[in-house]
Amino acid sequence: MCCSDNFTEADLQKRDANPVYLDSVKGTQFFDPHVHMTSRTTDDYQAMADAGVVALIEPAFWLGQPRTGIATFRDYYASLIGWERFRSSQFGIKHYCTIGLNSREANNEALAEQVMEILPLFIYKEGVVGVGEIGFDDQTPAEEKYYRAQLDLAKEAGLPVQIHTPHRDKKRGTQRSMDIALEQGLDPKMVVVDHNNEETVKEVLDRGFWAAFTIYPFTKMGNERMVEVVKQYGPDRIMINSAADWGISDPLAVPKTAALMKQHGISDDVIRLVTYQNAITAFGQSGQIDEADFASVKDIDQSQKFEGNTVLRGGQQPRMDKNSLIIK
């Protein structure tokens, strides 16, 4: 029986199977150092695991509307080191996070002061690999004030910093971000400057910082442009992430970019550096990352619970066949 006027059931099953691009990177492991899984579904976790993503970092960020009280920040940070970490583990992906006050909400100074008081309660927790994502949005005095304060906090804790560079006036914002980090006494090798583009990458690398690139549809960097950046600058201190969040974004941006690099003749060693190893090296300075925790596939028991909750519902069985048209 046909499932539509144009497709047989076999056609639809084939269409729903893993995309062809995965064939070229099959067996390759990926580390996505910036992805907001709080905003994603379990289907995204499963798709990432199927594509070879074995570990990720989830930075604290703006959730789409302003938080109005300190308790909402406390609960959010707790979810990053608790429930979300558990949820990720149920799909065989090691979850780390960075904790910080995002630049947009730094402009509410009364609330920002309260957030600064609780940050030390979270940045020393297991699985926290840095302070972030912090930096500039509108490049206001308040943003600079709390950016500096969090840089000091990171320096004191010996943690890497994950910088959010602004969408508007990016070049100046990126330069200011680096200038201030140096003024606060941070070693550039402890600072990951994120959301780079062709306009910023050279200076970031020349000054000794890590250059992260977000592969995000229609904004930031497309993966075709990323291929050309790697061809021009090589893999040293460069890493790729998806920054997938509640907007139109792609949690498979890292493996897709790896596949495109492979098609363009970039070596496996270079691909591994920018899609896996460099993130481990940079954020591993936190002392929190042990590659042995995700280098080999671990048994997954989706019947496990976190504070009485599970990713399963009712009588569900662990995992499902994503290649099947029929959902039982």
C-alpha cells in the first residue's frame, strides 16, 4: 500500500534512514563544544549519537526571554549539571557544561549582582569545564563590568573561558573581548573566542587565543565557508561547533562539516583536530575531561532514573528504530 501519492513505504523508510553524508564519516567521533541541549529533543540526542557525537559542552545562555529572579538562574544552572547531564548519558553522549552570566542578562544589574553571588556555587561542580558563555551583546558598560568580574572568577578557579562575541559590530566586539581578557591577566590559551568569522579569525589566532566557529544556518558561518577557513589557516587552535538552540539550527552541524571537509580533500588528521581534539585540549585545561569517559562506546541503560524521572514514558522500551516508518 502506498503511503502517499508519490512515495511507497520503502521510499519513505529509505528517506528516513541516516543521510548519505554520514557514510563518509562513519566511525568518526565528534566533540561539539557548544550546543544548547536544554532546547533540543531526545530525537536530537539520538541523531547526534548516531552521527558519531560522543561528547559535548553546553554553555549557560539566554533562554529566549529574560529571567526575572535569582531562583530561575539557580534552577537553570542546577539543570545543566544534573538533569541535562543525565539525559545526555541516556544516549551515550558525555555532557559537560560551562557556567556563567550571559551578556544579554548582564544588563539587569540588580539581578546580575545576585547571579555573581551564586556562580561560585556552581563553577566548581563536577562536569563544569569553564566559565561561559560570557562577553558582549550590545557592548554596554554593564556587560563589560560583569564580563570582567567573570574573567576574574575564571582566573581564580583556573578554568577556561568561553567568550560570546557579539552579532553586531563583531570585529570591534571581538577585539575588545580579547583586550579585556588580557587586561584581566588571562592567558590566551585559556580563552576560547566563539562565533568567529572571516573578519575576526586572523587576529584571534595571531594573538594566541582559541578560535571557535559556529556552523549556524543563514547566520554566523556556513560549513562551505568553514572549509575555506580551514584550508587557509589550518587546524591549530580552531574548533567547530553547532550552537544548536531554540532557534533554527542544526545539532548535526559538526559531523556535516566534517563530511564536507572530507569531500574537499581535507585530511582525516585535520578534521579530527577541528571537530574533536582541539575542544578536548582547550577545555581539558579545566581538569574535568577524561577522554576515556567517551572514547569507547559504553553500555546504555535507558531505564535508569534521575531523581525518579526517566527519558522513557509508560511502557516504552529503550531506544527506537529511527529507520522505521512505523512508530509503535
